[in-house]
Amino acid sequence: MTARSTPRDRRRDVTFVKDPAHWLNRLSPDEWISAALGELKRAEEAYGRHDVRAGLAGAKRAAGMALNGVLILHPNEAWGRSYVDHVQALSTDEAVPELVRVACKMLLEAPAPGSVLVGLRSKSTDDKVLEAARDVMAHAYALVKGAKGPRDQGTKEE
């Protein structure tokens, strides 16, 4: 989305066609949200096992997966193709709510274990990363569900 458009302005009559060979259309918007929820659960479990690397990667993936659902309904080349590209793009996009930009920045700036800087980790730190992923996912969910109209109740497969 650009600074000149809002999700409401960009609503479209999108007829989704599933394409298992296409990187984005292999899942429907709702399926991307479901996949993101599963990834978030795995991230939470990883943090619970003190596997910070897997937890952080999973939180970033969960946010990016949810944003894939938005990209189907609101195509935006500026968001890139990878999950991290999506998060990076939203971290500076003035058209998205500040909370979402801040959450994206948190996900991007969270230090991975083994980085040059040694950081003290705590449950609070891990919870902040997970909460940032949840904030991005909530934004994506609202856009996916808000864009649904009568034609978008299901998926059309070819």
C-alpha cells in the first residue's frame, strides 16, 4: 500500500484461483493466515524450549506468512517476495498503522543468537518478539477479512 491509498480504497473484487506452483497463490488468503498461526505456535514452542534462533525465525515467518494473505488481495511489488522482505517494507510504510511499523522494526532488530553483540535474553524479551509478530498478524488478518465480499467466501480451484 502506498501513502495515497488505504485498505478500504484498495478493496477489489478479487476472485482467487489456487495455483500450487505459484509462490503466493499456492494458498488462499485465509490459508495463509492459518499457516501463520501454525508458525506462530511453533515459534512460541521454540522459545519455550529456549531455542531463540528458531523462535525468532518462526516469529518473522509467521508475520510474513500472514502478510502473504494480504498480498493476494492487495498486490504490492514494494513488499518483495520473501517473508522478511514483507516485514522490512512495512517497517517504513507510512500507510500502515504506527503499531504495525514498530512491530515490524522489533522483528527486524531483534538480535539473533550468535550475533556479534551478546545480549541478555529473558522471557520478557522473547514475549516482545512474539507480541510484535501477533501485531503484524492481526493487521494482516484485519485486511484479509475486511477485503472479503460476497464473491470471496471460498476459493475457486482450477
